[in-house]
Amino acid sequence: MSKIKIMCTSTGCIEYAPERYHNLGIDIIRIHVLFNGKEYKEGLDLDPVEFYHQLETIPDPKNHLPSTALPDTEDIRAAFDNAIRDGYDEAIVYVLSSALGGTYNKICLIAREYEGRLTIHVVDTKITCFGEGLLAIKAAGFAAQGMSSERILQETAWMMRRQVFMGVDGKLDYLIYNGRLKGGKAFMGQMLNICPVVHFSPAGEIVALESVRTPKKALMRTCELLKEKIGDRKPEDYLLWHVYTGPSLIETLRTIEGHYGIQTNHEPVIMSPVSGCHNGPWLAGYGLAFLRRDDEPLEE
């Protein structure tokens, strides 16, 4: 039986999630954040609460934008080298969506160097934040049960086909500053106080699902859309949690969701700074992961 090491990129927010996930033996490959003249390794020396507070309060934010950098080559190799040293035969690496940067391609490239020494499966999760991290957490549990890598990949692929990230950018500032919203759309969005309801497309891109006037109405529409996603599925067959950057909009969401009968069954998890630096400190929404029942086929 193969000994399987589970890894995840830092955008999976495992270190920001409840403590019960911190000692599962999941190795973290860290992406960098550059902000205010300093370089940080996400999850190691950058506190997300303080980071989003700075984004919200910094003077002249347009000229003090954070940026990101790929994981160090040496860190990726070290993760694979350590797995070999510790007697692992295989590694499964859950990586943030390849549509969000070059991390996936870089890890794939380095993984080729280990052919014949370590069998490495690099998974493009098509998402980020705790949705990504939860895939690694589930995989670690499967590996601990002695499940084969083939079966683990099938189980997490089932989850990936159904995963949901949905939220509202309460202000368009950072989307405009980062060039994700340009020209007339940016002008009209600000003038009309439009707030996009964003989600991850099947291709792994974060895009506007709908555009709604005012943050409150956008959050209401998010709740409606989420209810449609959940359908008649029972709470024991999914995990639902709040995703947020700064504190302001998430409190509004909590006051609204009860009117729609929405109740989260997992603790909230703050958004990865690598992901959140492009959206800014005014995002709130949900992560939703479906759990496969015994009567549901693994393959479709």
C-alpha cells in the first residue's frame, strides 16, 4: 500500500480555519504577498485580519496596492524532498485555480523533476480559499483510512464538480485599482453603486454572476442563489461557511441570511490574503461543499 502525502497551497486557508485542521500532516506551499515594501509568506508571517484592516484604512490605496509572487522553487522542492525523506511513495498537491496565476504550472513543472522518485499528482482545484483547503483536508482523512491515490482523486474530483464560492464585493475600489474592472464599467459601477455577486466559473475564474445595485440587495440576491444551489439537500450532506475579508459586510450578511432560512454549519474562514488583495477588504459570502452520500455514484 502506498504511503501518500497531502499538500496544499497557502491560499487554502487551512491555517486560518479551526484548529482541528492544523495537525493533519498537510504540508503547505506558501505563496508570497508584497505590501508596503515588505514581502510576506502567506500563512506564516502575515495576519489576515491586520492585512485587511490596513487595506481598508491605508491612505491613497491606489498607489499602495498589494501584489503576489509565486512560491519559491526551493520551497516546492523542499516539500517533495521531505516527503521522500519521510518515506512517502506519492504526493497529492491541491493548488489554487490555475486561472488565478502561475502557481499550478510552476508546481507541475517542478514535479516532473521527481519522476521515478516520488509520484506526484498536482490538482487544479478551480477555486481558492477554504474550498481549496477543504479538498486537502478531506484527502488527508481518506489517506489516513488507507484509501488509494486513485480513489482519493476520484472522491475529491466529485467534490470539485459541485463546489461553490459566492460573495459580494461591497465596494469596487480594489477591482478597479487592480484592473479587473475598467473604463465605462468601472465608471457606471461606481456611479450607480453596483455590487457584483461573484463566483467561480467551471473554468476556475472568479467572475460576476450578477450585478445588483447596493450591497444589501446584492447580499439578498446571494442568499437567493445559494438557496437554489443547496436545493433540498440535508445539512448533514454539505458544509456551508462564511467567507469574508474585512468585518463590515459579513455582519450585514448575518442579519440578512436568517430571512432566507440559511444557517451555516461550519465556522467562518477568512479569505486568503493572496486572493483577497485583488478584491479588497469589503467582501462577504459563502463557501459550500457537498459531501457524497453512499447512494450517490462516484463517477458520472
